[in-house]
Amino acid sequence: MRLAFWRAGKKTKADEASVRPVTSVPSAVETAPSGDLDIRLVGRALARKRGFILVPTLLALALAVTAVNMITPRYKSEARILIDGRENTFLRPSSERAEERTALDAEAVTSQVQLVLSRDLARDIIRKNKLGELPEFDPVLRGVSPVKSIAAMMGLVKDPLAMSPDERVMDAYYERLTVYAVDKSRVLVVEFQSQDPALAAQVANSIADGYLVVQQNARQAQARSASQWLAGEIQSLRKKVEEAESRVEEFRAKSNSFMGTNNTSLSNQQMGETSTQLNNARGLKSDAETKARLIREMLQSGQPIEASEVVNSELMRRLSEQRVNLRAQLAEQSSTLLDNHPRIKELKAQLADLDRQIRDEAGKISRSLDSDARIAEGRVQMLSQSLDQAKKQATSTNGQDVQLRALEREAKSQRDLLESYLAKYREANTRESLDTPPAEGRIISRAVVSNTPAYPKKLPIVLIATLATLMLTAGVVITGELLRLTAPRAANPAPAMGNMADVMVLAARVEPMISARPVHTTAAVAPPPTPAPVEAARAAPIEPPATAMQPAEAPALEAAKPTPPLSEIEQLAAGLLAAGDGARKITVLGTAGGEAVTVTALSIARTLAREARVVLVDLAGSPQMLASLSVDPAAPGLIELMLGEASFSSIITKDQASRLHLVNAGRPGADRGQLQSPRLALAIDALLRVYDHVLLDAGNASDLPAELLTAGARAVVVPDPNMPAEARSQMSEQLREVGFGAVTMLKAPVESANRNQPGARGVAA
């Protein structure tokens, strides 16, 4: 367990009184403990050595101002080009005008940047603007300085005299040229720097114009090469088309496979026509037979003849009109004459004659339809014979048709390819003849003359140089001061301890130092400062009023603890009971050897168990004394609970001599590393929910987590009997600084405990 009992730069009164005598120190000298950092001392060191900081800073400021004013300024101008990658829709072929052109990707835009940076374009720009005649681009024209000559001899820079004029101008050109693509766009930015602002703008615009010219020339060259290649291919394709079409005609004449309308052979066309006529004849035959049969059925049944052929006959219409008139006259005469009247008989005779004529006419129509059906049947037979002959002829010419179609397909493919090549040739020839073909980009912003130098940036350079020097010199001073403050001192301050065992060792070390301390006069020793009221209250041990034990409880206490100082344990127990919720978790630890800490914890727990529900948790684990006092010495403990080998209720047993409940550490020889598990704190919290007081037997607390012992707990310390009072006070103060709410230092440990014989096993509910 690692507990920081000492805070950095802080000592307790007990430590100062016990470790060394207090001597007088001059007030003008301030010292810091070894390893402590004091910001005030660092600030005073910076103020004390301000000359070491300000002089280099001012010198760097002066040098930076002089340097930026001596450097020849450069002016920058930029031009912007939009890469749209689209052609004029009127210059596209008719078949491609409806197609959508794909947008340029990032790689295509980057490729255009490399095109702007091409050396061929650079040579054209240098020649057009006569940059090789300017000393700015060719340093040999103004002479080579001795410094550059020496640096060139050492290989630090290139030797200008060893380079050709084109190489020198090209290097200076690329040094001043910057081309990049704007993020998430298809815009190219062309930046050029020069000592002459007008020249910078002129070169930037020349680069943009030259880039477009390069694209136009590339398109013209592409169209020229395409037209030349297409011309040769068209000549060969024309010969192939002629040969294919001649083979088709020769085969057609040889096989007598002439074509009719709709690009079909004559035999197939004839067979189709015969088949159509046959179907029509069959339809006429069936129609005539059906109509004749219908009329005969009407005549036989005596029903009115309502067939369309009968009704639409001219004679039948006249007879029907006469019949209607006779029936009208008969009806008119019947209203005044009887049935035997001659006039009535005459009209009836005329009406019967008309009915006979109508039936005779219908019979004639029926017979004429039968004749039409026979004629249609004869036509069907004739057409069927013609169709059979056409089928035989088509069957004999199927193989020839297959060969003919193959020749026609080959001729058609050659013809289509020739037509496509002719269209592309016309397009390429048209683009080749254009004086200024369209480019894939356009200038959206031309460079203008700038009056503000782009290099050097005077203010940033001066500020960076000044601040860098200031920070460097201040860092040197601060580093030296920190090294001085953290250097080892001759004094031997109290060590910072990391666990409870260090507290016990400190107490053992303080005792001989106190006994060997020289006696000083009152004037030589500085009086310690008066502690604050809160610190005084924390430093005071618990002194509860003594309470008389009940007569019924005295024999039990005597049986449990035959030899301990009863008055001190009873007073402590009464104070813990009076504290209520403030003393629910109690950690018992100490420097006493042997079983003294465990015996004292058992005595306190048995005394508290008379008035409250108390459980004693064994965290020391050696020796297994609590297990021997339990009603079930073989019961599992905390280690088995952490390993998952036992349940929570099975580890709680009862004391043989009292109402106290016990929880032992676990089987002997088990891995005590399980007590470092976070689940142990959860188990302690669960016990605090059930019991009024939970006592933790921590022993010397050498391997236990600090948070487990100190969280919401108060400490009861069992010291060694020979520990002096000042060492006890120092230990109490350190334990409070660790996190204990209150610390009670016993005068002496309990000597022994009453070990009763184990009885029947009883597990606490």
C-alpha cells in the first residue's frame, strides 16, 4: 500500500522537534527544500539576470531589422485558370451532343498542374519574356561573389559557372514559380515572384496564356494524327466493302435468290402471299356455309328470315314493303267487313302469295351461298397446292439463304465501320482546320501589378527572431534555476513514505533520536507556532467519559480479556458508541509486534458487541488467531470470496465468547494479492449497510490499499510500549493527513485474549 503521509514542502511540528534542533536562520536568505519548485524564486532569478536576457534579445531585434531591410524585395502576382474539361456543344458530333461529359477528378487537376510546370512551357515563357537577359535570373551576369564561390568549392551550393545558361535561368524560373490547385475545386493558381512587379505580372499572364496555347496545339496535333490515320483506314475499308457487296451479288445471281420487297427473297414473299390468300379463301368458305345453313334452318322452322343477305336483297325489300301494305289494308278492311267477305279473302290470298315469294327468294339466296362456299373450297384447294409447292422451293433454298445472309452481314459490318470512320474523319478534319481550337480551361483572373513586397515578410521575421531569442535566453536562465533548486541538499528532511509500514519504521527511528537529542536552552529554540483550532481538535485523542459497565456484562468481558487495561478499552468503546455514524468504520493498526494488534482489535470489538451489532474483519491474516476463536475455524475467508470460491454469507461466523461476528482473511498460505481487488471495498460497504460498526484488523498495514483503510474511517493505533510521546503525536498527525477522520492512540496494547474451545459451527445470518 502506498500512502503519501508527507506533502511536498511541508513538515509537521513533531518532525521538526524530533529530527533536529531548531537554529536561528537569517531572514534575508530564503531556502527551498530539496526537490521543491518555487515560482517566486524562478521569477526573481529572471529579474536578477534580466541583462543576460535583454541584451541578446535587443541585439537579435537589431540584426533582424537590418537583415530584412538589406534583402532585395520580391513582388508576387498570380493568375487563376479554371479547368472545366468541356467542349463547345456545337463542335461535338451529332451523336455525342446528348451525352453528358464526366467531371474532372483530383488526379486530372493535378496532372494539369504538372503541365503548367512542364519544361517545354518554361522554355517558351523564358524565350518570350527574355528572362535569360536579366541578372535576376542569371547570376553570372552580375558576377559571382567570393562567398558563393567558396561554398560551391565546398559542395554546399551549385557552382553557377559549371552550369549552362539555360540551366541557371531554368533554376531561377522554377524558384520563383508556384503552381497549385485550390482545394475542392478545378482552379489552378499560378504565382510568380520577381524583383520587378510588372515583370511578375507579365510572366504570370504569359504562363496562363501559354498553358492554353499548349492545350490548343495538343488538340490540333491530336486531330491531325487522327485524320491521317483515319484516311488510310477509310481507303482500305472502301475496298473491303466493295469486295463484300460484290460477293453478295454474285452469290445471289448464282443461287437465283432474288430479293423482293422488304428485303425478303421472292420465294419467301410468294409463300407469304399464298398463305394469306389461302386463309382468306378458307374464311370466305366458312362464312358462306354458315350463312346458307342459317337461312335453311329459318325456312324449315317457319321463323321470320332475318339474315343480312336476305334483308339486304332489293327484291326482298320490295316484297316486304308490299306485305306490310297488304297487312295494313287487311287490318283496315277487317274493321268493317267479316272474314268471309270477298275483299277480305282477296287480301289474304295476296298476303299468302307474298309470303310464298319471300320464302322462295330466301331459298334462292341460300342456294347461292352454297355455290359461293363450293367456289371458295375450290380456291382453298388450289391455294393449298401452291403453298405446298412454295414450301418445297423454300426448303431447297434454305442453305443458300444462310450463306447469303452471312455474306450480307459481313458486307453490312464493313459498311457501318466505313460510315463511322467517315464521320470521325470529317470531324477530325474540321478541327484540324480550325485556327484556335477550344481548350480545356479558361483564364478567370489575370495577374495584376502588386506594390506590396511578398518577400521578405519584415514584421513576422523580426517578431520571430526577437521572440525566439527572448525565449531561448529566458529558458537558459529558468533551466539553470530549476537545476539549482532540485539539486540534493545537505539537510536530511523527513522522507516521504508510501505505505503504513513506513510510518511504523519512522516511529522506531524517532525514538532513539529523541533520547539522544541535546538539551537546548529556551532562548535557543524557537517556540512552535500555535496550531489552528481545527488542527488542535484533530490532534486531540478521543477522550469519552468513562461509563460504568453493567453487572451482567462484566463476566463476559473478564472471560474475553483476562489481562488488558479495561478502563482504556471501555472508555474507547464508549466514545465510539457515542460517536454513532461517525465511528461506523474503525481501522485498528499499529507498530506493536506479535498478536498485540489483533488482540486489541478483538477486545474493542467484543466490548462494542455488548451494545451494538459489530463485525471484525481480519485483514492482517497472520497468525490465524481470529479463525481459532470462531465457532467454525475452517470457514472460508475474504480471499476465497475474492476468488469466487465462497459466498458472502458463508464467510461470516460468530465469536465463541460474545455476540461478535467474525470474518477471517482466508486460508493460510493463500495469495494476499487478492486483497488488492476493488471487490474488497464493495464487500466492506456491504457490511457497513448491515452492522452498526465494522472493525478492520489491519495489523501493520504493509500490503493493504490506502483507500480501503482510510475511506470514511477512523483509526485506532496500537503502538509499541516503548514509543515516546512525541513519536506517537507525529504518527497521529501523519495518519490524519493520510485521510483518517480521527486517530486514537492507545497507551499500550492488550496483552492476550481468551481462546475458548471451538463449538458447533454457526454462520451469521
